[in-house]
Amino acid sequence: MLLGITLSALGNGLVLPFAFVYLHSIRGFSTQMAGVIFSYTAIVSLVVAPLLGSLIDKWGPKPVLMVTLIISGLGYAALSQIRSVRDAFLILTICAVGQSGMWPSQGALNTELTPVHLRERIYGSQFALLNLGLGLGGMVSSLIVSLDNPQSFERLYIGDGISYFIYLGVVVTLREVGHRTKEERVTRAELEGGWIDVIRDKTFVKVWFVALFGIFLSYSQLEMGFTSFATSVGQVQPSRLAWAYAVNTSVIALFQLWIIKRLERLPRRKGLAIATLLWALSWGILSIAGISTGFAVPAIILCQFVFALGEMVWSPVVPAIVNQLAPEHLRGRYNAASTNTWQIGMIMGPATAGLLLGSGHWKIWISTLILGLILVSIFASRLKLPERERNVIKD
């Protein structure tokens, strides 16, 4: 699983720094339209995720993961052929369906593969390798991409699509895990519970809202907000963005496992609070690029360095909380609900960034992110979460 995630991330890294640039500078979409398009994909994901979560619980995460990897591969390769707004909406619908099933099924499958007391380590290791792949892919793309050559962007998206099929080839080799026999499906169908039980879990709902606003004010701003601010306000060349992302991903790849060991001694609510404070600090650093374009490149690089510190705390903690709260027969639904925080955040984030940055109100945009994350940090620090399930961990 870790190998497959890393190889797929190499493909994602090819296009991650350039999604906004591709739609805006290569295909000629306005900043506002690009924001609408990014938000639309999240709406599609929000609609289909509950169904896919139920399918994971019924059939197991492996078959759902395999199907959605095929869909994602076809969708992302087809992004190279976008020529109009209609094309963008159609193709990104396919991509959104694929991603809606890929992430929760991947999370549920990793949970089945890992003992309870080691789950923070598997999520952290997954995140470290994910970022290693993203960083390497981003550096490769920075050597290939050129605003004067639209075909260079098209090749990147085709490469990204291929990476999903490589991941699929690895998942196929997994044996005796992630699928449900006929007898297991019957047994699970007889168990009481469903989405109503997820909604009634008050602790999970509180965690869900912390995750939602944490993501809205941080991750959802990277693809559209950060990129648009850096290139439009800070006057940073697109190729420099890849290096800022490379710093981010390199820091995570190098230090994630070290951070995980420290987190094992830290209450999870404090981890969430620290992560959101670090993200607030990173946006404060980014504001320097708006004040002085001469310091824009160092500002975006330092911003991504500090942002990575927050990611290393956030990424292993949230899925560990979700899967500890989730009953086994509802794990697919809990993971799908957790994935929905990303999808809703990605509806709100690009639309907000596109509206404010497109109309020149960058100070309002960045102030909202900073103050919002401080409030989320305060709320997270007051959560009452279950204790970790302990066991002997040999380093």
C-alpha cells in the first residue's frame, strides 16, 4: 500500500503546483471561473461520497479502491484535453467521483492492515511517502513545464493519469485483505446502524467540524489561493512555485516519522491545536509577499516550510481519531464522512479565494485565514477525545 501511494503521488506531484496556472494561463479561464471549477469538483464529491462509504462497508475497501483508481486514471489523463469550460466540468466530474472513493477506501484498507496502537504511525508513514512522491513529481514538472508550450502541461496530466494505473497494479497484488465474503456481507447487513449512527456520535461531529474549518482555512487554499496570491500579488514565476512545494514535501518526507514519535506522548486535541496555529503562522509569513514583491520568493518558501510543520502534526492525528471512534462495521461511512470535510472545504476554499483575490482584496483573504485558524485552534484544544489504545511499541 505504501509503495502504491508513493508511486501515485509522483504523478500527482507533476500537476499539483500548476492546476490554477493550467486553467488560467493556458486555457484562458478567469480567476473567478477557476475558483468555481475547483469548488464544483468538491460538490460532486460531496454528493457521491456517502454512497461510496456505504459500498466500502458492504463490499470492502479493496474493490472500491480498484474501481475508483481506474476512474481517477482516466479522468486525470483526460484533463490534458480540456479546451472549454464545458470540457472542464465534464472531465472534472469524472475525477471527483474517482477521488471520492479512493481516499476513504484507502484509509479503511490501511486500517485493516494495521494494529490499533500503530495506526498513527501508518498514517504518518503514508503521509511522509505521499509527500516524497509529490515533491519528486513537482521537481520533475518544474523542469518540463513552460507557459509558452501548452503541450508541456498536457504531458503532465497524462503522466498523472498513468500513475493511478501503476497504483492499481500494486493494489491488485494485495491478498486476503480488504474484501468481504458473501457470509460477511450478510452478517454486516444484519448489524444495526448506518449513517444515522455516524451523525449521532457527538464526539465525531465535533471532530468533524474542527477538521472542516481547519481544512477550509489551510489545505483548500493551497491549489487556488496560495498559487493565485503568489503569482498575481507576489509576482512569482510559476516555476518557482514547484520549489516552494518541494520544500514543503521534502520537510514532511524527512521529519514526519520523527514527529510521530513526539505525538505519541501528546494529547491529540493539543496536536490539532498546534497544527492549526502553525498554519496561521504560515499565512502570516505569506503576507510578506503581498507587502514586498522583492521578498516574495523567500516568503512563499518559508510559508510552505511552516505549513509543512502543521501538516506533520495534523495528518496522523485526524485519521487515528476517526478510526478509533468508528465501529468496524461503519468504518467506511466514518472515513467517507471524514473525507467529506475535505470536499466541503474544497467547495468553500477556492470559491472564497477566487472571489477575494480576483477582486483585489488579498488583505481580507489572508486576515480571514489567520484569525479563523486561531479560533479553530482554541476550539480544538477543548475537545474531549477518547484515550489512545496503548500497546508496547518497540522503536
